[in-house]
Amino acid sequence: MDTKWKKLKIAVSCGTFFLGMTLLISSLIPVLNVLWITEGNLLTAGMDYQEDEEFRGYIEDRLEELLGVATGGKSWKNYGTGAVSERGYYFGWDGDYPDWGWNYSEDTSVLVEQTDEEYAFEGSIASGTDASTSDYWEDYGAYDNGQEEDEETLDAYMADMALNQNLLYAVIYQGNLLYTNIDAFADKTGEPWQGEDFYEAISKSEYNFSLWFNREGDGKVQIVKDNIKENVYGNGVYTRDSRWFVPGYANFRVDASTNDAVIFMAATKEPKLYVVGNYSLDGADWYSGRLYSMYENRLHSMEQFEKKWTALIVSVLLLALSVLLRKEKQLGKQAIARFMGKIWFEAKALLILGVSLFLCLLFVVGEIGEMYSFIYINYGSFSLGDAYYYMDMFAGSEKFLTLLFWVVYLIVLDVRANRGQQKKPILDSIRTRNLQYPIQKKLIKRYRLTLAAGILAAVLCGLLLMSAAAAINGGNYYLLNLGEFVEDYLWSPLSDGAQLILLILISILLILSVLNIAYMKTNRRMAEDIGALINQIEKVKKGNLAQPLILGADTDLGRAAESLNEIQCGMEEALQEQMHSERMKVELVTNVSHDIKTPLTSIISYVELLKQEEGLPEHVMEFIRILSEKSERLRNIVQDVFEVSKATSGQLPVKMEELDLGKLLRQTLADMDEQISASTHIMKVSISEEPMLIRADGQRLYRVFQNLIQNALKYSLQGSRIFLILTDKKEEAVVSIKNTSSVELDDGADLTERFVRGDESRTDGGSGLGLSIAKSFTQACGGSLSVKVDADLFTVTVVFPRIPESV
């Protein structure tokens, strides 16, 4: 029960964190976005769309248009063809597109009207048909067809404009009422204006905004909103930061004709959609104008703002709950990290690439989908400025930012928890860093080229198939162009049979490319098996015959590994037999030596007793002396053979200790000084006074150098020099003993073997075991001994690894 409760708490903590962060990002970004766009106006003004800058721009444009109507100017036409206020455009919630109604005059049934959601023509709803914009403008004669026709066009335009009751107006020029859509004054057009207050004739509760221009004959604008007169001109000088862009500033004057005009406008508090059923003509026509779009945008923005604000509060509560369960959340993060650690790095990289492509698709056809239409209409033309504009809109999307946050969050979590432990089988299969031998690296590098060719072939085949499908069925613009090229130049010229063969070949190439990619792991395993096989050969070369090489039977080199194991097993058996033979020899020598020692000891004892006898003849004493020398020599030979046998079998006891090799050599020379002085040879010694530390058995090593010096004294040319040199080779201590032989030496003989003599004809009493004993003792102490013969120059070299001098 406790385990289930613990798991439930972990799930709740992770779930609240996920939902909290998702709601926070998806709600905070739109809230901040709309507050930034409206400069906080949405909070202060609420549903009052008349506080928007777009509303003021609209009123300014309408005033300019009606002044043009009054004075006979062309500003009403210019407005119809795209005159806009410098104040910019209104953006709705979620980064919606601005109300593009300024493209054409929106108060006429035959001109283009853009709502807050889509472009739409103000045409016949009943008929469901759309006419072109140029046709509508031709209906109004909007291209300056002469004064008389222009007046007829203006009358038709103003009559159509009057149907929109969201904005009431009255146009007075030189004291006459020219145009109005106020019902109380509809029958007074063309008559003198007596100074009536138009605002008194309309519902003040419905129309809360009114504007007068030049009512007092001063060329200024008066604005009343909610029965409060507004300060239009501030300090009286117009700047770009002024609230209203209307005539009447000290630096914004009008011409004499405009001074004869009086304009009145009244805007409704809650704009409506007006529909007129012209069923005798083309059906129902609808009229709304930008005021209705502004109001609807405002209403929609407020609704969405309230929803997002509520979501923001909920996200804070969820995040607070996740903070309370932070221990469980940490356990959940660890579980997620462990799960992500099991996923291949390549799979995660591919997933990230897929998410990136998804974001690109969202960018092209989702969040700001008209960019695709823009590119398509302009035949692929897309400037850097266009890209910056759309990317700026895209980066502000809460969908994009939410998805981006979770992608980055998971990447950071994975990197922090699984750094250095990522599973990368595909990348590892083409990496050469961990491969030891050149043949392995060459195999992988060659396969890289094959793999790259396979991937390229797969991509090209996929593009060809997609392009062919796009050419046949229609589809993406760029793929369609590629598909048309494929169809026109590669596909259509072929016969039906050739087309079938081409499809089969492309499919086979695609399959082979996929299989080539799938064989990456097999190729890598073969490279590793080659390295293992080479390593095993090196082990066998160094004498390691005990451990076989284990490769799977299904591997490419499995049979080769089995053959090597069989060779290794045969060598092991031969070695065991040889070692058994050596042991038998050692045992035989040991037994024989032991059997000889007992009677030999008795002989030596009796010889010693004979030496003590008095009165023996001279020739008998000579016989006793010879017998003593020969028995002593025999005892030395038996002892040497016994020690050599023990050293060869690894049974020679050694006492390893740290010693100064230079000091040992000097001690040996001092002990043998009498022998050296009695000889005819000159001893040349080069031993550094600096300590040269090695690890060895001092007594055994003393015996080694004693044998070597005695050997040099005995067999060197009379009167020649003997060199003993101790050399420091940083990591090694090297002792060289050089002398000139008194007899000719056999270059091909191994003088360190037992019972081998440099001159087989010698009868000086040597046993042939001196160098063999020296080599055996040296090896037992961890060093090496080698002999080099160059004509009559005989050199013995003893090498020991140095140890650092004690601090």
C-alpha cells in the first residue's frame, strides 16, 4: 500500500509540474503579449473599444475622407485604394492578423471587407459568388472618369456608405447639408443647415462618441465621449505622440475650402452587423465596417484574456503543489532520466530533428499559415525581411515556446543525469577512437563512405518517390516543382515497361541502402573481433596460452578464433610436456647430486684425515693433494649443477631487497682485489658515486658478478685490459664487462647454456656452468643477462630496472 501511495504521489507531483509549466507558458505569453500590444489598455478600458488607438486612427481617416467628400477632393477615393493612418493596425488575441479592412473601403457592399478572422468580400450572401475588386471599383468609376461621372460615383458611394449605422455622419459645406445617414435628417439633404445639433437627434445611450469639425468656424475638432468633453489638442502643437491626428493644431492648418466644411460623426457604443436583403438584385448584403471588427476583436480578446488569466492562476496553484511535493518530483525526474538513458542517443537526436521539422511545418502551414500562400503566390520569392517578420510572429507563439521549453528541459535533464553514459550504438559503430589497430580503423573509415552513399541514395530515392507522387496527385509547392521536372524529363519519355523497370530499380536501391545502414553494427563487430583476434595473437606470442579467445559462432571470424584456440591448445600441451620433461631433468639432477654428495662428502673427509697423517712419503702426499683438489672441484660442480637446476625450475630461493648496484660492484671488486692484483690484467672501472637503486637478492647478485669477473680474469688475453662499466639509462641500470679473449670464440654458440665452453679444446678445469649460473641467478633476481661476441671481444651485459631513489 505504501509503495502504491508513493508511486501515486510521484505521478501527481510530475503531473502537476507538467500541467503547471504548460499552462504557465501557454497563458503567460498571450497575457503579456496583449498587455504589451494594448499598452495595458485592455485592463483599464475593458470592453471600451473606443480607447484603442485603432479606433482613433479609424475616426481620423473617416474625418479626412468626409472632408474630401465635402470639398470635392479625391481623399475618399484615395482612402478606398489603401490610404491608412500612420498609427498602425490592431492585433487581436493570440497574435492574430490585424484587421486589414483598410485595404479597401469597408463601408460599402461591393468593396473588400476583412474581418478579424479571414478575408471576405462584402458581396451577396445568398448567391455565394465573389466578384473581383477591380470590377467593383469599375462599378463606382473609381479611376477618375471625369467630374460628372465622379459626382455620380460619389453619390453612389455615399448612399452605400449610409447603410452602415455603426458610424453616423453629416457632411455640411458652405452651409448646405450634403450627405448624412441620420434618419431624422435624411430628408433634409441639399437644404441649408440651420445649426441643428445632430447629436440631439440620435440615441445618446447607443452612440456615446461624437465628433464635430469646425462647428464654431474655428477649424477645430470637438470630441465628446460619454458626455465628457475630451482635450483634443493638449498643448496645441502636434507631435507624433499626440493623441489625435486631426486639423486644428497650431502646426496643422487647413485650406480655405476646408474652412467652409462642417463634419459631424457619432460612433456606436456597441457596433452591430447590418444586413440588407436586396432580393430583387443579388440577395442579402451585409455591412459591418471596421468598428464592428474592432468591437468583435475586443470582445474576443477580453474572453481569451479572462481564460488565459484563469489558466495562469491555475498554473501557479499547480506549481505550488509540485513544490510541496518536490521530493517526489525529484524521484520522478530521476525515473524519467533513467528511462531516457535507456533510449539510444541517435533515437533522441532523430526525435529532436522530428520536433524541429514539426515546428517548421507549424511555422509554414499552422501558426502563420498565410506565409505558405505568400511564397506560393510570389513563385517562391521570400526575402530576409519577410523571414524576420514571420519568425518574429512565430517565436512569440505560446505553442512554439511551450514545446520548445519541454524539449530543452528534457535535453538538459538527460544531459545532466546521463552525461558520459549515453547509448550511441550507431555513432559508436562508425567511430575509430577506441580501435587499437590500423586495420580496424581502415575498415570503419571505408564503411563510412559506403554508409554515406547508402544514406544519400535512400534520401534521393525517397525524394524521387515523393516528387512523383506530388506530380501525380498535387502537393507541396517545392516538391511539386521537383515532381514536374521528374515527370517531364525522367518519367514521361519512358515507355510503360521502362517506367516499371525504373520503379523496380529505385525500390531495390532503396532497400539495399536501408540494408546497408542496418549492417553498421555487424561491420563494427567484425572490426572489434579483428582487434580481439590480433590481441590474442599477441598474447600467444608473449607466452599466454591459458586463456582462449571466445567469439560467437555466428560471427564472421568465429572459425578463425576456433582455429587459433586449437593452435593455442596444441602449444599449451607441447609446453606442458616440455615443462614436465624439464621437471624430470631437474628431479634427476637433484637426485643424482644428492646421491653423489653423500659419498663425495665422505671422500673429502677421508682426504682431510690423510692430510693430517705424518711421516707419509712425498709421492703419497702429492697423491693426497691431487685427490683433494679433484674432490673439491667435483663438489663445486655438483653444487653448481644443483643450483642451476633449482634456478631453472624456479625453485631457487631469493631474498629481494633494495640495494645500491654501484656499492655492490665496489664491494665485489674489493673482495677480489687480491685475485685481480695477482693477474696480469688491468682492471678499468667506471662506477658513478651517485646511488643507483635496484631490487634484487644481494648474495645471489654478488655471486653473479664474482663469476663474471673470475671468468674475465681467467680467459682474457695476457696483459689486456678488462672494462667494468655501470651506466645509468634513466629507467634501467646497465653493467657491462668487456674483455679480449685469449682464444678464438665460437660466434654461433650460446655461452650461457649449461656445460657450454667458449673453447671446447680447453683443459683448464672449467665446468662450463659459470655463465649459466650467472644468467639463472640474474633472471631469478628480476634482471637480464646477455652475451655478445665480436671476434675476440667478449661482452657481458647485466640489466636491472631502476627504482626511484627514496626521499
